[in-house]
Amino acid sequence: MTTTVERPPVQEEVAPAQRGNKVGPALLTVLTWIIGIGFFFPILWMVLTAFKQEADAYTTPPTLFFTPTLDQFAEVFDAGIGPYLLNSLFATVMSTIFVLALAIPAAYAVSLRPVKKTQDVLFFFISTKMLPVVAAIVPIYVVVNNIGMLDNVWTLIVLYTAMNLPIAVWMMRSFFQEVPKELLEAASMDGASLWRSMREVVLPVVSPGIAATSLICVIFAWNEFFFAVNLTAAQAATVPVFLVGFITSEGLYFAKLCAAATMCALPVVIAGWIAQNKLVQGLSFGAVK
């Protein structure tokens, strides 16, 4: 009779190199989380301070446990934040629409239909961002004053459009360059016009890039302060100008300022959250071949 002896399973030894390959990504993940929390902590502290009383906002060391209150938000509404939000919203949305209406055809022309001196045109676009705004504010103020457009929201719309247009053209150009030429050739062979090719072939492909460019323009226009504080007064002032009102000769109302800043940042955060899928696709557009 033959007796079969079962051998215990042999445990494979993990090589040190394999253990090192597992430890590396884990350390990178932990380091990434630490850096992310470090960048997010000032925003978290601002939001927490918005729910404090003024006395709790100035304590040393900082007050970590407190009774949340909405008094600061109520005072911000009583201070009249509504018109400032409407002005910022109108100027941001309209300028972003104008930027896209001008940047998309321009980017299409310099990427998919390039001609001679295209690089010179691109350099001219980006060179307009090299001039400091403070160096141009005096002639801009004189022109705006002479045409009677001071304290007018349309003045901000024109300036925000000019401010964001060069960046939008460069961003959209990089997205258009990733469009396969075969798609345009196939559309042309099928008899599609230029407008139909743009509407039904090119724009659906670069829609993530359009979303990313739109969000960048919204952020820049919403946060712009220099033009708003120098060219507006009471009727067309935006939210950055409203925030400055909490810095007075009596001191800084820190809790109220944090409440106002939280409310002013909320629309941009909501816009980014809504467009997050398109935004990630747009920022990574063309990264993987």
C-alpha cells in the first residue's frame, strides 16, 4: 500500500524589491494627502471662523470648540451683499460668453487652419499679458471717463473679456491640436460645411477643454479686484470691492469678513463642482496618446 504524505504549502518569500515597490506608492499617497490638507486648511479655517462670534475669532490660542452661529451671515446680508453678487455674476457670465465666442474661432484658425505668421499672432496674444495692469490703469481710466462709462458693469465686461481672451486662445489651441485630422477630412468628404464641421465634429470632441477654459475665465473674472476698485463706485461694484468694506479704521471684523468671503467663494465652488467631470477631462486632454 502506498502512503501519500502531504507536504505543507511552501510560503513564497517576498523579495525586498517587491516590498519596496509597495511601500513607495503608499508613502506617496500619504504625502499627497498631507499636502492637499495643508492647502485646504486655510479654506476650512475660514469657513469655521465664519460661524464664530467676533470674540471667538480673535482668541489666542484659537478657539477650536465653539457654538456655531449664523449671526455673521445675517450681518453680511444686512450689509447689502446682493447687488455686489449680481454685478459679479453678470460681469463674469457675460465676459466668459464673449471670451468663448472669440477664442473658439481664433483657436480653430491658429491650430487646425494655420497660416503664415501664426506664431507671431500667438506671441502677440500672450504678450498682452506681460503689461502690468497698474501701468495701463491711467489711460484706461481716462478713456472710460471720457466716454461716460465709469461705474458701469459693461466696462468691466469689456475689460474682463480682454483680460481672459489671450489665455483662452492659448488653452483652446492646445485642445484643438488634439483633434484628429481624419475627422475633419471625413466631414469634408461628406460635404459638411465649415460651420457644420465645427458644430457637430470639433466642438463635441473639445467640449472638456471648453469647460476647463470656461472655469478658468470664471475664476479670473470673479476674483478680479484692481479694475473693479478703480473704475466702479456704488452701482457696478463687485464682491471683491464689497469684501474690502470690512476693513475699517475701527479694525478688521474677522468673523464677518470670513462669512462674506465664504459666501463670495461659494458660487465658484459650485461651478467647479458641477463641471468637475469635464474639468478633469479638459485638464488631462491629450496627456495620454
